[in-house]
Amino acid sequence: MMGAYYTLLGLLVFMFVYSNGAQHKPASNYFKICNEKDGKLLNECIKSTMLDLKPVLAKGIPELGMPSIEPMVIDRMIMSNGQGNFKLIQTLYDLKIYGVSDYDVKEISANLQNLTFHTVMFQKKLDFDGKYEMDGQILVIPVKGKGEVTYNFTDVTTTFDTVLERYKRDGVEYVRVKNSTLTIEPQSAHSHFTNLFNGDKMLGDSTNKFLNDNWKEAFDTFRYLPETAFAKVFTVFANNIYDKFPLKELYPSVY
């Protein structure tokens, strides 16, 4: 059995409650509008805008329905895999992710005619804290547990590829995310699960050690699951902004 499921209900409810009917200012009051037609200058402007947004994203913009992403909160994520050495069903919930807003933009390539964006970002550290339930096996050993979990990733490169599409609402042209893919490449990772095997310390310690000694294989086994989930989170955030401002206000050089 393989699959990825993610619950963004809390995030979506927050956005609806705080943005439904809320009055907001022109887009230029929240972020720099890039009007450059030259591709290189446009990319430099977008990069500068993304860097300027770091403290804003950390705090959130309630009137735009944007919660703080420091920490980023995900209600629930289910990761399951039935292949390789890690045959597990793992449910993470009440997940808080720290360090999301502390990023550097390594590369940005925008094509406003095609409405495509290629972005490479780097974060020195990402820390995940939450609760978990796990059932399955590692190698041939049955593994079961329920407790608290931490993940620590260092030197993380994240690559986004996004395609927008135009649509009209009340005769005004807007854009929305048509497709978004995301890849995550950490240079190292460490995890710790409490209360494995009903609190058996010896088995729990040995399992945590095995997971950390073989973190790359474990990460590669499940990577497409959080990548899919975080791409969905990004799409929700982006469309929440795109829904509020016409295309000509956000990207005037398109016209």
C-alpha cells in the first residue's frame, strides 16, 4: 500500500475566517511589484521581493488570510510505503515546522508570458516537532509506537516549479496555480521517536539509531509524500494571494 494524505483543514479554515469579507489594500502595500520586462532584471526583482517578504511571512498577514509560517502548522499527515526496508504506515499530527521563513533564494527563473516559475531556495535548518503513530516493519522487525517525534534537517535545498493559468472573474483577469511540483534535498537529517515498542528503551534506542544511521534511505523512501503535501500547502498559500489581486496588479509587465 502506497499513498500520501494531508489535512489542511486548519489552514484553510484560518484563511477563510480571516480573509472572507476582509478589506485589503493594493498589492503594492504588501510586496514590491516587479514591472521589469527584461528577463534578468525581472528575476532579480522577484528574488529581492521574496527576500524582503521573509519577516512578513514569519508574522503573517491576517487581512489577506495568511497565517504566520513560523512555525508552519500542519494538522495531520499520513505517510505509508510498502516497499524496501521501510514498510510503514506513519501518521504525523499537530506538526509544527520551524525555520520555514529563514530562507535564501539561490535561483529564480520567471517567464511571465508562459506564467512559469522555477525557484531554488536554501534553508540552513528545518525542525519538525509533533506527535506520531507508527505501525509496520523495518527490515524484518515489526515496529509500532505512539508518542512524540522530532525531525531535524540541515542544509536543505528546495526546488519549486510552478505553472499559473489565467481565468476571468466578473470580467477581470486573475491567475491561479495550475500545477506545482516541489523537491526537497537535505544534506543530513536526524529523527527521534519516543515510546516505540510501548516504551521499551533498548528496542526504541536501537530503532532510532538505525533510522538515523540510514536516514538517506528512509528519506528517499518517503520523500515524495511530504513533497506532495508541501506542494499543496504552497498552492493554497499562493492561490490565497492570487485570488485577491488581478493579474495586471501583480504582474503588470504581462500586458
